[in-house]
Amino acid sequence: MIRECRAEDFDAILRIVNQGAEAYRAFIPPAEWHDPYMDADELRGEIAAGVRFLGYAEEDELIGVMGLQDVLDVALIRHAYVLPGRQRSGVGSALHEELRAQTERPLLVGTWAASSWAIRFYERLGYRVVSAAERETLLRRYWSVPDSQIAASVVLADARWTRGPG
């Protein structure tokens, strides 16, 4: 079942993000990796900045989350993670389908350039990797990330972006 995450889901969201992020540990530049990957204050900050989480629950336990954040004229997919052992079972695709239905805005997602499996996941959903020049422009316009993360990231855009934002 997919549902909006509630305040009482905070600890589960944090657990899913941190357990799911372990798959990226070897691919994230050491200066960008934190242990835990996301702490509670950072998650509170993301929620305060407008990230709304959808959760995929089985037997009332969250096993995957995906955030949506409206920024200027686009929507960003943020913090999309599924618990290890539950990955590659359709949870991420189902969350994405519901998330996409919740906005008419063009969707953008940023991920680590070395995470080929994450890039393939979004490409299967119809996204395309933007050029290096467009990537830098988009990351500076829509995200607040350090230069080191910009250099190590890719941005993928859905068909709505290809047709033009707004």
C-alpha cells in the first residue's frame, strides 16, 4: 500500500534512508559520505524545506520511501530508498508511479554518477540523463549542494522536462 508519510513515520523514514543509502557507500565521494548518511536534523530540514514523502507499506510497516519537492517550476524526486532485501521487487517503481501522478510539473532527479543501477532505474521509467553543462545549471538552480557533489552527480529529466518546464 502506498500512502503519504505522517509525523509518526519519521523514524521509519530515517531508517529506510540510511539502510538504503548503504548501497551507495562505495560510490559516494568520501567527503560526501556521512555516518549515518542522513541524521534526524537533516531529515527535519528536508521536510521543513517542503519534501513530502510517500511510503510503501506492507503489513503497516514502511519498506520504501520517495520524496517530492516543488522547487520553482519543477518537482524534484528526493530521497528515494527501499530497504535492502526488498529492492528490485517493484517498490520503487510503484512509489514513482504514484509520485508522478501527484504533479503536473516536470520531474528531475539527481543521483551519484557512479550509481549505474540507479541511473538505469530512472531510464527504465522514461528519464534521460541531461548533458554535463545542463546538469551543472540544474543542480545550481534547483538544489543546494556543494561543488564536490555537483561534480560527482548526474541529473535525469522526465519527458515533461524535455517538452519544457512550466
